Amino acid sequence: MTAIPGVVLYSGKSKIANQRVVSILTFHSENGKTGDMGQVWILPLEISPTDAIKQNNNSGACGNCALHGWFDPSVGKVVNRVCYVNVGQAPNGIWKAYHRGNYPVYQPRLHNHLIRGREIRLGAYGDPAALPIPLLRKIVGLASMHTGYSHQCYSIPRQRADKIAQWCMVSCENEAQHNECLRRGWRAFTVVRPDQKRPANSIECPHYSRGIQCIDCKLCDGCEKPKKSIYVIAHAKTGLNLGAVQDSFSAQAV
């Protein structure tokens, strides 16, 4: 175990919205899907993640992610949310720990040995595209392997999107996005409902098909190496919410 729980990688303006964010790398995780990977969190700086959700003011961390849902004050809850992250748990806890001063600011001389050779998950919460490209390149270069996902590649400049897609899977919510992703030479991570056909040139996430943890799978690392794309099936209420999301932009390809 390390003497400190994590480090502050970045604090400043988000690269995907006019808001400030803080990014924290925690060194260990008990996440059953990922395994014990280092986790990069991208959180709103001034307000808690839960308040950001309730105020529909979370674009600095999550950009325009279609799976984010939105808070409907008339019913007092978030509707059409497909994202599986329970914001009131780890994201809120890490945000509070940051404001208590629990995480030192990342200094390469002091902290690189804690990152080098580790498996790192970019974006345990928040979108990696919110962070500076040089920082992402640094972390990926130190890690022995990484995973990452971004919903922003269709809404940011193509040159920057190509860099993000080097290290991150491009998250897609419909067939048109998936096909366009492959056309651009990126790798897709596509969510589908149980009744929808499976995306082309893709395999189901091995965690759900074979119980393999991300730390052992190593497939979701962007497009630097040629591999098939990945899809997951959204079941139950999540699948119903996905249907509503897909219907909301069914006329838009990307």
C-alpha cells in the first residue's frame, strides 16, 4: 500500500467547458469490474458532484455526455440517466477528501514511482477530454496499461479528438455514431439495448461475457493498436433510459 491515497493531477479550467475541474488519481480500488487499477477522477472544482448533477451544471467534468441524464425539478430527481456511476458515493467522497486536503499535488519527482508500471483507468468519473493532452500523455506513458472512454470526440476539434481517441475508446450511443467512429479509424465502445442488433466489428465487453476484469482484459485502451471495438448491453431500467436517450437524437447521426 502507498503512504498517500492519491495525488491531485490537475486543477483548472476544463478543456470541454467553461468551468473549473479538479482531477485526482487514487492509487487503489476495490471496484469489482476493473480490479485494483489506479483511478483518475475528474470532478467539478467549486461544487460537489451531487450538487453539480442537481443543478444540471456538470459539463466541466462530463461535457455533453448523452448518458448523463438531467435533473427534473418537477419530480425532484434525475431522469433518463444511463450512466451507472453512483455520484453520491465515490465521486462525492473523493471531492470531500480533496477539500479536506487529503491529496498532495502531483510532483513527478516525488510521485512518478507510484504511477510507473501501474494499471490506470482514465475517467473513473468524468471525461478524460476535460484534461490537458500533455497530462494524459504523461500518465499513459508511465502506466503499464490503461483504459479510457470519452463521449466528446464528436464535439471537439478533430485534431484534439484524434489525440483523445489514441488513448480512449470513443463512446457511442447509436449505430450511426458507431459506424462513423470506425470510419474515422477510432475504436468504439457502444451501448445497445437488448433488442438492438450488435455493432459491426465488435465483441461484447469480456467482463459481462466471461467475467474478466479490466485489469486483465486490457482491450479498452484506444486505437494505438488494432483491436475490435467493444459493446455492452444496457438491461432493465438502464435499457429503458437508453431508449429514451436514443429517441431524443434519433435524427442525428453524430
